[in-house]
Amino acid sequence: MLTTCFMTDRLEAGCDEAGRGCLAGPVYAAAVILPDDYSHPLLNDSKQLTERRREELRPVIESEAVAWAVGVVDNTEIDEINILNASILAMHRALDALKTRPGAVIVDGNRFKPYRDLPWQTFVKGDGLYANIAAASILAKTHRDAEMARLHSIYPMYGWDVNKGYPTKAHRAAIAANGPSPLHRSTFRLLSPQLTLDL
């Protein structure tokens, strides 16, 4: 069972991002404040759950959380400030949007920047340790997947309904065949060396 929170003496928001390693589309982050002693038998790191399970948990988290919010940084901003800074900015935007102000922040991973005057702590694989980070990982992932499905309807040739913008072989082959879209991240390596030989 996941631990409810790290800083038990204050209202705590868990943060995580989704889409950091993608070739296209925005990076999403979520911030979630859960009730004290919250538990759900299926709650876990989003990467350990099936897509169907994540979609089942999304409305549960959104209805049972004290507060939740999602922050977005688009591909243009990613190219301007780099993906690490963009991921942290998305988390800050999610925290900005919370309707309840937290007293502390915990973050999945090992990099973060101070948010206002709040104490914060990072945890490698924190989405497998703390329920509020796990919940944030699920919301970030499901909200981003929904957006990539929407964007697939505009640029269907890249298969974003399946690959969600990640660097699969089929995605890179589609970039080689069609060129990059306006939503691809121009500072990322979009093509592998073997594909560029045929261009």
C-alpha cells in the first residue's frame, strides 16, 4: 500500500509529469492533494497500470481528492526552455491552479525548483511510494493521452492515438515519410540515423 504523504504535519501536494520523453506534443503535469489516510486498492504508479485502469481511476481521483489540477507546457515552449525546465514549469502551473493551497510539495524524480515559499522534496520513483504522487502521475498521463488522441485527429499520419508522441519506430518512420508537424519538438532528435539515410 502506498503511503498517504511524506510531510504528515501539513497539507501536501504530490506532483508528477507525463510526456517528457516524447517527440511531439506538450508535456503535462498534475498536482494532487489527497485526504489524510486516503487509500484505494488500485492506486499505483501510472506506468504500472493498464490504460483501462488509469482511465477508471481518473474520475475517482478527481472526485475524491481535496484538490487537483493539471499544468501544460507546449512544444514551442519546450524548445525554448528545454524539457527539464518545461516539466518543472508544468508542475508549477499545476500548483498555481490548485483551488486549495498546499503547505508542502513532493515531486516524482530528482529535479525541481522552489515553488513560492513552500517546503518541497523530490523522490526517485516517488509515484510508487506516495499516493498523492501516484495520483498525480495518473492524472498527468490520462489528460495528456486524451490531448494526443485529439491531436491525432488533426495529424493522423503520425499515429499519436497509439504512440502518444513517444519515439517508437513507427512514429520515426512517419516523420521520415511526412516530415515533422508543427507540434513536433524541433530540439529533439526526431529521426534515428538509419532513417535519415533515405531522406
